[in-house]
Amino acid sequence: MIEIIKTWTTQNDAEEMEFLEDFQKRQESGNWVSYLNGKSVCEISLEDGTHIRSIFEEDGIYRPENLECADVHLSDKCEVGCKFCYANCTRDGKVADIERFISSPWFQSLKPGMEMACNLNEFKGNIDHLEKLLDACKEKGILANVTVEQRTYMKNKEVLHCFQIEGKLFGIGVSVKVIDEYLLKDLEECRNVVAHTITGITPVTGYQKLIANKVKILILGYKDIGRGTQFKVEDESNKIEMNRLALKRYIKFLLDTKVSCLLSFDNLAIDQLGIKDMISEENYGKFFRGEEATCTYFVNAVSMQYALNSLDSENLKSIENKTSQEILKLVRREGGHE
Ligand code: SF4
């Protein structure tokens, strides 16, 4: 789970020495996974998901050869039926063929140390499938994260936590809807669990409860695709916009008053909430993971297709017979990064 990103460029001997000393300390602690990606070193803390990316390029531009994180959609099936669901999930939706996915050249070419964010929604009856995928990830040294919706999490949390203890599941994302005391107690106590909220949907009162209980939060942007488009059209009282503005003010308040909390954002939420204008340029450079499609892309394992990101999921192309590195090159070119 990504909480903090530190990106810096080392261009002189003193900075390189400082990096080597810190790197060695982290390695000796045994709590970090690291790998070389092009001319950069990526490190991930197994304790809290912190990312450190050190770029050893003269111009400071990150040129990864391998995928850093894949955003993988594993199921169109979900019984919750949210009216704003951008993925158009339904109770009759299809789930990915895990055997086919695991044996694909794409999966087989993934490198150790990378992360896979698996969006599973609800997985009634799919535990065996999930375990098969997690076992395959563990075998390849991939750090697998899973996102599930709240009710599914509460029903299956023991199984998910067992997967964490067995070292096959790294982080758990819970898409929260009703923030009650049971959920809060659970999220506060569990290791590497992050509450996922949506800009414009989760009210500020929800954030207040999560922060008061020291829950880690990932704020996602509102996706105006799939059912999200119609839901916005039908929002006559402008609730989505009012929630967005209230959240923006609340984040400004948290920053101004230095309230201790662990917030992270996807790129869409960064845009929708104007986060760049709220923090210094230096901090933004330190914590911003990068433009979409630089080192990540979206994979729909149900249809075996890829796109630049999940927002671009209406522009999917087949992944059949392509390696993850070949697709990264295509995506970087399409995204204007090559
Ligand atoms: S819980 Fe998530 S996947 Fe399920 S309907 Fe709601 S938004 Fe869609």
C-alpha cells in the first residue's frame, strides 16, 4: 500500500554516499524490499508501505524498465450495486479466469519487488481463486495488495489476515461506505489496512471518524465513467460537488493545523482536490509518485486487456502474448513519457 513517496535525484558523490548509508541501514533492518528498475532503485517498507525511489539519471527523469505497480481489475461481479460504480459491476458480472491470467506471458514476465493492486470488489465463492493468484504472486516475489468492499471485508477479514500472516498478501484496501464503530475498531487494529474513500462520495464526517481512530486513508478521485456519469447527472442537489468542496477545506484545515494523520491520494483526487496548491513545491516533488502511465498501468484480467489507467478503461487493448515490459513501453509512449 502506498502511503508516502520520496523521490529524489542523486547527482553528486555526497548525495550518493548519503543514499548508500541509508540504503544499507534499511536493508539491514530486514523490513524493506528493494529492486533495480532501469537506473533507479525502488524500495518498499514491509512495515508501513512507504516507497522510496532513488533516481540515478543525470537529468533526474525516471525511466523504469519494469512495471512498478499494476492496477488489476479481477471481477465485474459485485452485489453492492453502488449507483456511481465506474466499473459497471453487477451481481451477474464475470470474474477473471485466474489460471489463464497466471499463465499469460504478461504475468510470467513480472519482476520481483513490484506491486500488484488487485481490485476484487466482493469475492463470494472466489477465495480459492484469490489464494491461487496470491500464491503465484508470492512465488514470483510480487507484493500483492487486495481491495475489497466493506461488507465483504467484514465477512472475510480473518481469511485475508491469514493470507497476510502467511506472507502472500501485503496490504488490504477496504472501500468504505458506512463508517461504524465495528469497522473503525477493526481498521485501527489491523496491520497494513487502508480505508479507500471517494472524493465527492465520502462526507467529511466520515473522514473525521477515520482520522480520530488513526485509520490510514487513500482518497480516490470520482470517476465520471461507467455508472459514475449518470449518477452525477442525476445529482440535482449537487451533493457530489458539495462533498468535494467540504473535503478540500477539511484537508486544508488538517495541513494548516498539522493534525497527525496518514492520508494518500490517487492522481485523480490530487487534481480534483487541488492538492498541488496546498503544499510546497518541494514537498509535492517528494511525495508525488509521478504522472499516470510512467511506471504503472491498468490491467483488466476479466477481459485480458490493458489501458493507461482505470479511467481510460473504455480504451482497452488486448494483452495477449505481450510481456509486462512490452506493454510498459507502449503505455509510456502513449502517455508521452518516452
Ligand atoms: S462496491 Fe465497488 S465494485 Fe461494488 S458496486 Fe460499489 S463501486 Fe462498484
